[in-house]
Amino acid sequence: MTQRFKVLQLQPDYNIKQHDFADLAEQIFKALPPERFETTMAFLKGRPGPGEAVSRAERSVYFEFSDKALKGMRLKASWQLFQFCRREKFDVVICNRFKPVNMLLQLNRWLKIPLCIGISHGFGEYDRVYRRRQAQRLIDRRWQFVGVSPAVKQYLVDLGCGFTEANTHGITNAIDIEQAEALQLGRQQAREQLGLPLDARLVGALGRLVPIKGHSHLIEAFAALKDKYPDAHLAIIGAGREQANLQAQIERAGLAGRAHLLGFRENALQYVRAFDIWTMPSLAEGLGLALLEGMSGHLPVIASNVPAMLPLIEGAGGLAVPPADVGAIKDALDTYLALDGQALRAKGEQAYQYLTHHHDIEEFRQRYLALIESGLQAAPKELS
């Protein structure tokens, strides 16, 4: 049997879900033919509890570093990671998010792994001067980088610190649409399980309850329309530190019984068809997989026109609004709430068709496979 290339994916935290329709690290492994690639998934922090999901990789490694060990110089953690990689002799290491990228940038001066791929999931990772200087110093021909949207790729290139058009790629996030749809409950069943009225016009959102997700602006905009659309309800799936503040805002706005904070829900995508309109009022996003999840449920979308999401909203025929602009969110909600059921469903179908043509998981997989194959072919010959 031909010797297989050894591929490691390095994750900052254990985060494997029961279903992998939107787990893009798992989807990368699905792209790699097992007869040609040997796969390992490693997590710097955390490990699964009894009965929890594990990676589809042939092997999973849990370093279980503490928060303290991963701050500052990270000398002990870096030494353990160095010993592991040196022993295993990987051909490819894929680093998800800044911390793994940062650690491998330093370690690969000595490891000399033929191909390292750093994946950036958002903006701001290299805003600090010392991080840009480090990237400029350590990025070499063994490195390739991926931004999860064209906007994130451009952010990296514009930094001018080693990320170039030649070594930096935009591979837009995607979801496994077939798997996602198979998980979704029907409209009535989803509403019953969420405890939502069966006959209301429902505006939905999904995301952590933190300020950057913009839920307070959505609630304020919805409150301005509560009398015009007495049958409309707002529901947000997610948990976070802003829950008490948002609940207080709901009470002050007279939205008790009309705006619902549903808390954390396991496999939240299963409930997407409960809604009639899908919103994502974030102040910033790297891409925003929740936007694609709403489209998979055949829902019309309203979302902030941040650079990473604007092309998606426009492509889907949705309504783009400036971040934190309550008036614009109100107008967008008004536009969709005024439509009859048939017209609203037609807008949702337009979003779904865009999703299937531009964010299908197979293209995502093939682009990563091509990046890995071309990177290995271009690897310095003395290292391969």
C-alpha cells in the first residue's frame, strides 16, 4: 500500500457536535480520501464526556492544557506540542483560529512540517502590532492561509505582514445542506417543542446572547412594530451573559409574551422551520454560519451589511441593514412582515436556491483538498 500523507488538524477547544453539517473541521476531513491521507484531530483544551461526540478522524488527541498554560509565552504547552509533532512527523498541519496558528508559526522553525495551513475565522486577530511583526518574521514558503470569507481573506492580505495573494485564500464557509434539511423539524412540531404560538408570524434569530450579536437592536426595532403587527412574535435561540439585560429590555418594551428568549438548544438547527423570517443583526462577523442555516430552512433573511455577510445577503435576495441601525432593522422587518404568506415563502425559496448554488459543502471540500494537494506538491523538496 502506498504510504499515506499524515494530516493533523489542531483545534483550540474540544467542540465536536453530534451532527457535523456545519463543523467545517470535520468537513475538511471528509474531503480527504482515506486511502491517501491518515488523519488526526487534536484539541488544546477540553475532551468529550461520556456519550459525547468524537471527531471522525482516525485518531483524536486531547492535550487538556489549562487556560493558564495557553497564556503568555505558553512554553510548557508549546514544548509538549513540539514533541508530539516531532514524534508523529506530520506532512500537513491545519491550524484553526489564532492560537494554534501562532504556536505552529513558532514551532515550525524547527519542525519544518512541509505544509501548514492557518485558518482565520474573523477579523482582528492580527490587529496588535506584535502579532503582525511575528507573522512577518515567521511566515515562510511552508505556510498557506485561509480566510473563511473573501472579506476575511482581504483583511489578512491588507495587513501587509506576510499574507499575500499567493499564500492566502478565501474559502467561503458552507454547510452540508442535505444533512441540515434532514435534521429540521416541520413547522408545527418545531413550534410546539419551542413553546411558540402556532398561528403567529415569527421572526427568529440564533446566536450567543452577547453584545456583538446585536440582539438588543433587534428587540428595539421589533418593539417599534408590535402594535402594527399584533400577531407577530420574536424568538431568539441562544444563551449568554446578556440574557438578563435582554429580558429586562423585553419587559420595559411591553413585549412580554411577544418576544421570547429560548435559551440554549441542542442541535438548534432542527427548529429553524418554526420561523417565517430569519435575522442576524450582528455588529461584526467572520462569516456567520447561522445566516446559512436560516437559508437552509427556506427562510428570507435580514442581516447586518458587515463585509463578510453583505455578499451573502445580496446573493440571497435578502435585506441588508447597517449594524446597530434600529431604524433600518425596523424598516426591513416592516417590509417582510407586510408580505403575505406566499410572497414571504417565495423570498425564502430565493435564499435557499442561492445557498444551494453558492455554499454547497462539496465545493468547500474540493477546495480544501486542492489546497492540500497543491501545497504538498509545492513543498520544499528537501523536506518532503
